[in-house]
Amino acid sequence: MGRVNSFHSFLDKVDERLGDGLEGLLCAHHRRRLHRLGWGAVLEPDGADDPLGGRAPVREGNRVEVLIDGEESLPAVAEAIRRAKSHVHIANWHASADFRLTREPGSPTLRELLAEVAGRGVEVRVLLWAGPPFPAFQPSRKLARSERRKFTEGTDVRCVLDSRERTMHCHHEKLVIVDDAVAFVGGVDLTALEGDRHDSPDHPPRPIGWHDLMARLDGPVVADVADHFRRRWVEVAGEDLPQPAVPSPVGGSRVQLLRTVPNDTYGFLPKGEFTVLDGYLRALRSAQRLIYLENQFLWSPEIAEVLLDKLRHPPADEFRVVLLLPRKPSNGSDTTRGQLGRLLDADDGHHRLLATTISAHDGDSAAPVYVHAKLGIVDDSWLTVGSANLNEHSLFNDTEVNIATDDPEVVRATRLRLWAEHLGRPVAELADREPADIVDTLWRPLAAEQAERERRGEQRTHRLVMLPGVSRRVARLQGPLRGLLVDG
């Protein structure tokens, strides 16, 4: 047994050295690339206290509403489209013509809804990723072309496919803009491809339920979302569109539009934009009491290094890091687990870090819930939501759009609603308690209890559970290797 333990210890050390070396190479590569493009300052702490600083403009006077799960977000999108008077602009990773935004009896498909509003004179433009140049994964180019045909044949809808992706990357943003007056930014795709987007806070069992988020925006920041769509459409479709007018102030939230636009992809940003990375790094570095992340992936070494430093040098006794991740990500699973292993080592038994996932229950059985949300909250004073995952793809090479706000009322209300959903408690029960207290007395005991029940083969009684299977060996190297191979 002693020889086996020694061998495993040796493997752990080899993995740590190799992993650190490869991640160091990837970070150095990113640093050289961003410095060459004039974005190098993003990776350097500047000592500023304002997480909404950086290179992205900040708009005053907005209203922000975070819509949780498809049950809340998709009907809101449908209603906004139905009320359109001038135009509807959609940019998505993929959209299916037969997708229904609501499940009410007689609800129209997305094609029917868009065709109906286009038929009364509303200009409808849909911008979709064209799919990978070879059929390695979905949506294939054949499928994308088929859906474009379904949207446009017999309708006044315009649908254009964007094939300007970087090798092995995609156009991943999910945007809906109506009349340049309201915009939706989030992670919800308008398709049933790979999973069921119509999830709810109760997470009823279904083949693959998706926990996801979307932000509804009103006010001046809508012009920034609309202009981003306009610039992509002009280049890809070759149709000139007027610059959107800036809406009047309607609320008290400061909002910042954050983007990843890889360099050498569009003429309007030849050196790219990396403000999603900038926003996350600035906010995470500023954290004093809480970092709460919901994400599909967690294997960006730049993000991991900030979290590692915070855990090794906690800014306060009550500082906590809470992660909600999928049990089985669509890819990069072992890389995420490897980063979790590093974070747990940095926590060193102080219980400041908690990594969890969720599943669906109907009393007799459990089914997976795929955490597809892309949310970050820091200290109840900063929030971001959008399409960007915490991996190399989203922060450097896919097109992505997030929003960020420092409105404490919006941030705190969103955290409380999400925590109430995951803990199965009413918001009122959590409202007067400090985050660290909730993490220590509710999150951790509940997740640990369900993990123990699962380990013993007993039926779990709650959707929340500790994230299983932390990898500490060479599997964690897949992310850095993939990043070095496909990053430009």
C-alpha cells in the first residue's frame, strides 16, 4: 500500500509540474498575443477599485432584469418580438425554425413568430453561426443551411450565416434586440439542439434540463448591443444599417457591454476586443467577501490564478468562493476538475471554497441538470451575465457578449433568487443573512449530505450536491494543450 501511495504521490507531482508548465506556456502565449494587439493591460492589475473600469464604456440610466431559466426568459423574448414595430435582430450560436419559445397550447414556432411580425412590415434579421468547416460537432454547416432555408422560404425574414470563425471556434453570443429599445443578452440559445432550454426553478426531470440565464436591458446600453449586431451584420450580410439611436434613461443602473471579438475576424475591430476577460479579472481581483460563479466551464488559467491567489491570501475571514458547475460538461470536464483540484489545494481545508452542481428530482429519481449559465457575482456589488464561458474559447477566440452592472440592488436580488432556487428556501429566509453564513450553514451541509447519500447508493432528497470527481492527474492537461494547439 505504501508503494502505491508513493506512486500516486509521484504522479500527482508530475501532473502538477506538467500542468503548471503548460498553463504557464498558454498564459505567456496569451500575454504576447494581447500585447501585440494593444490589449496587454487587460492582464495587468492596475490598482483601480472600480470593476466597471477598463476599456468598455459605461452607460448610466438603465434598467436591468436578470431572467432565470427558460421558463422566465423565453416568454419574455417572445412577448418583445410580438410587440415589435420596426425591427427584430437576433444573433445566436444556433436557432431552430421549429423551436417554440413557450409551451402554451397553440404557441407558434420561432419561424412562425418571426414570419408573422415580418409579414406586417417589421424588418427581421437573424445572424447565425455557419457551423464548423468540417462536421466535427453540431451544429453542422448542413444543419445551419437547412435552418436558414426554413426561416426564409415563404417569409420576409432575412437569415445570414457567419463563417468568419477562428479555427475550432465559433460565434457564441446570444442576442435579441427589438426596435433598438429593448435587448436580451444571455446564454439561452433559441434551439432544442443538445438539450431542453425550457427549464424552470423547480427543475423537473427531463432528458437534459438546462439551467440558464438571460438579462433584459432597457435604456442607453441597448444602443451598444444594437450597434454590435449592426456592425457584424454590415460585414457579413453586406447590408448597411443606420446607427442606432441612444434610448432615453429609464432606470438607475450603470451597465457595461463586455465583448470577446477575436482579432483578424472583422474589419470593424481588426485587433479584436477582450473586455469580457478584462471585466472578470478586474472584478475578481477586487473581491473582498464573496465570489459566486455559475458557469459551464472553469478552465481558464488566467481566471484560475486570480481565484488561487484569493484562496491563498483571503482578504477577510468571511471570504468565500462558491461555484455551480455542470456534473459533466460537454467538453473540458477533466480540465475543469483539474483546476478544482488546484483550488482545493489552495483552500487547504479552510472551507472557503465550495464547488457544487445540481440535478432534477421528482421524489423517486434524479436526472441531470446541465448548468449552462454564465454568471459572475462579486461582493453583491458586481454582476455579469451573458454568453461567455470561463475557458480559453470564450475569453480569447469565440465571439461573445456579456453585460456587467454594479447596481447593488440588482446584484443582491439576483444572488438571493438563485440561492433560493438552489437551496430550496424562500428568498425571505436568506435576505437578512450574510453570504458566508449561508454558505457555511446551508450550502455546504446540504451539498455534503447529498453527496454522502449518493456515495452510499441511497436516494438523494435534494437537487444540490457537491461536485464529484476532482481530477488531479494528467487529464487536467487537456485544456492547456487544446489552447496551445488551436489558439492563434
